[in-house]
Amino acid sequence: MTPSGPPPPSVPQAISRKRSERMLAALTLLERDGSVSLSELTRELGVSAATVRRDLADMEDQGLLVRTHGGARAYDARAEVPVRLRDSQFREAKQRIARRAAELLPDGPYSVALSGGTTTAEVAKVLAVRPELAIVTNALTTVMEIASRPNLKVIMTGGVVRSSSYEAVGVLAENTFNAINVGTAILGTDGISSRGGATTHDEVEARTNHAMVTHAQRVMVVADGSKVGRITLAKVAELSEIDLLVTDDSADRAELDRIAEAGVEIHVVD
């Protein structure tokens, strides 16, 4: 019997920024067209056929696509793009968003919760030099960035680690968030819209992050402009639970106006 879904992903390897951008471009073509030929990929990516074949083999091992004779096709249910590939997308915008998010936090001793995601990881890098700060997170990538900083108190939740996002989710993570109170929860999302609120691809991740939201005095969403107006599978928070949105000027202005009408304070970086 032929399996209906992707194989279990292989152990991720270190990946260069140039290669991650190339893989993302290939996945974007697959998302648009459903399938793509080897010749099209070599033309669009500007690399050799041998390089494309290696990339496709690695992405198939990670459960992101199916190789075919002369190209590749998408799985029927598109896999979530792993965080190690997403890290290179809109990097400069995410860094500017992170700096603005950090500026919006009050001075002095303070506590924040950070969800997983590439934009929240950039926020963690900015906050890493701040004194008298406690950071609670379920994201392994964030912990690796800040755990060695003696000026921070870093609290890591337990939980089951998602291979695509490196986030600890489930009851153990929820229990940690339910046991503490923080000044600001800084939330990364796969989509934020006036109709859907803040959403993500995975329902367990959404439930875990909602536990973080409910125990924060205020909630800040950090999302590059490509996320504004998008609705994905699972709701993390209603707009009524979100106090601030920090995004960049590529975001849809009409959608930002609708989100603002729901009572969310909007901050747009250039």
C-alpha cells in the first residue's frame, strides 16, 4: 500500500543562507504550480542541474516534496516550511520589526514570553543585552540564542518538540505558561487578519501559544508584511486578545486599517 503522506523527516543538517533561499524559491514554485521540472528549476534558480538534484533529494528526505522523473511535485497536503529555511525570508524587515518591538517594552525589571518563529528569534537577539529581564519561551532556537547571557533569566518550557518549528508544545508547555504571569507576550504567527485573528499551521502549537497569551498583561504580535491578511489552520488569539501589532511597510494597508478598527495598536517600520 502506498503511503498517503510524506515520509518522516530526516535529521536536519546545517544549511547555508544561499542554499536555504534556493530551497525556499523551489518550494514557492511548487506551491504555485503543484509540480516543476528540473529544467525550469535550473533556469529560475540559476544553478546547475546537479545542484538542483541535491536540493530536491534533501527536501524529499525532509518530507517537503516528492521527486519525479525530471523534476518534483508537491505533496497533496503541503508541509509547513521548516524554521531553518524560513530564517532567510524577509530578514532585514524582521530585524527592524524586532528593534521596534524591543523599544515598546518598558524600562527596568520586566518579564516577557516569546513564542517560536523567526521574527521572535530576532526580538530575542535584540533583548539579549538588556539587564533585569526574564524571558519565558518554548522555542529551542530562541533558547540557544540567549541561554548563555548572564544578564537574563531564561525559562524554558517542557513539551514535545515540533520538528518543523523547534517549538515545545503540548500539555507540559501549557502547564509552564499557565503557572506564570508576564508583562508582555510577544507572539510570532503564520498569519494575522481582521477575519481570523492570529493563526498558525498547527493546532497543538496554537493551543500552547494561547496559554502564553492568556497569562500576559498585554500581547504583541510581530509579523512581517507577508503574514498580514493571511489565515492559516489554527487560531492562536482573537484580535480582541491582541494589544499591538508590529509589522513592516510591505503589509496590506487596507488590512492594517481593518485590524486597527478592531482595537489593535499598529506599528509599521519602514
